[in-house]
Amino acid sequence: MNNIVINLNDKRCGSTRCCLLLTVAILSVVNIQGWSFPPITPPEQITERATPPSLYGARSFLSRSPSILLSASTTPSATDKIISEKEVFISSLDRSNAFNQPTKERTQYLNSMIPSNPTPKPGSVSSFQSIAPGKWQIVYAPHISTLSGLVGGKFDPVTYDLKENGVIISHAKYSFPVIGEGYLSVSGTYGSVDDNIRCVVDFDRAWIVIGDDYVSDKPIDSFDDAPETWYKGMINSIGRTFFIKDFAQFPVSYLDDDTIVFDFELSGTKICARKI
């Protein structure tokens, strides 16, 4: 990371630079990891069904619904419809393994995929315990793209590492003017609220790593392993203060072996992540 503009490890940085660091930390944790922030209404919210992209090219469009993409003369099976609805959305993305800019059409395709959810009670432990463990990466999150774009920055990638024992570790790589690049990370546990559709996360550790303190392009996996900087304890305290468990409950509307869609109710948007 060679584009860091300020050295936040310099104790002479002053109150202005400290405020910049804390602002990024709060903004990042609040809006990416499910912490409290005023709701927004993204411009890409849709009100009517759009024409789906072809499965054979994301830039071409057909005048047929996703449910008949596989064949115009035969009725697809339930499995075929699940595949077609999902692939319509995936084929509309510029990148299948990274953040994509929100558009009205992509939001519509994502919403069209929901009724094809193949997993009963997707937010229950019994349903996700065999699927969840592993690393997941967000590919579509309109509220994150909108908020970060307002200040000329971005979060990409945003990943979730879910363990079999219920531990979750999340990393968000940030890039913002003046502050530069780095990683914001949190860890805690995940589970189910109602053993039906609503899952929950409970983060109790937060740490941030900036380019001046860490030269690798990979995040640090735990709070204990993070560099002993002057602001380490401060960031963790901010994280604990702003974390509100009631806002960290997410209804799961779609779940299969490599794709999950869950609702971010504060902003009225859906987030899609894929297993990597």
C-alpha cells in the first residue's frame, strides 16, 4: 500500500487526523457490519419488473421472463427455475467475486431470485449449519456502495469467515481520500434468533489496520494479532459502544450452497454474498 497520505502512527498527527481515523472506523463498522446508522433510500430501489439479461451474455437482453430462459417450449422443473433465476442475477454482474455497482435492473433480478429460495427456514441453525462454514464475500450491497461513494471512497472486498463453532470474522478493505487504505475488521459470533428466517451476529472485537502500520495486502485475522498501535484500544472501544445487537439481526431470504441473500432492514436493501 503506497498511497497512504498521512501517517496515523505519528503521535503528532493532531486532533484533525485523529477525527478522520475515527470517522472512517465508525462509518465502516456501522454500515458494513450491521451497526446502527440512519436509514437511506437508495436510488436503485425498483417498483416494476425489468427484462432479464440472457444467460449467454450479461450485455444482451431477452423479452422473456427468467423462468422460461431454458426453453420456450417446455415447462422447466423446479430445479431448473432455481438455477435460471439465480443465473440471471449472477450474469448481470460485472464481477462475480467482488463488489458491483447498484443498478435498478440488478436489484430487480436479485428480488426475482428470492421466490426460488431452495432452503426451508434459511435463517435457522439446522438449515445453515452445514452451509455457513467457510469464507463468503459480498458481491452486491447497494447501501454500502451508496454511502462510501458519497465521500469518494469504497469498501472492497468485504468478507465473512464463518467457523463451524459459531465464530465469525469479518474484514472490509477501505480506500478513502486523505486517510488512504487499510482494513477494518470485527469478530464475534453468529446464530439464529427465531430458528426460522432471522439470523444474528454479535461482534465484540474491532480493529483497524492502516498501510503505515502493516505492509501486507491481507487483513489480520484477530484482534490479538493486530499491531499494538496507540489507537488499537480506542477503535475496539468505539466498536463496542456503537454495536447494537437489535440492529444486527438479518432476515435471510435466499440460501443455497454458495449464495446467500439477507435483508439490511435499516436501509431497506438486500445484500448478496457468495462463497469463495
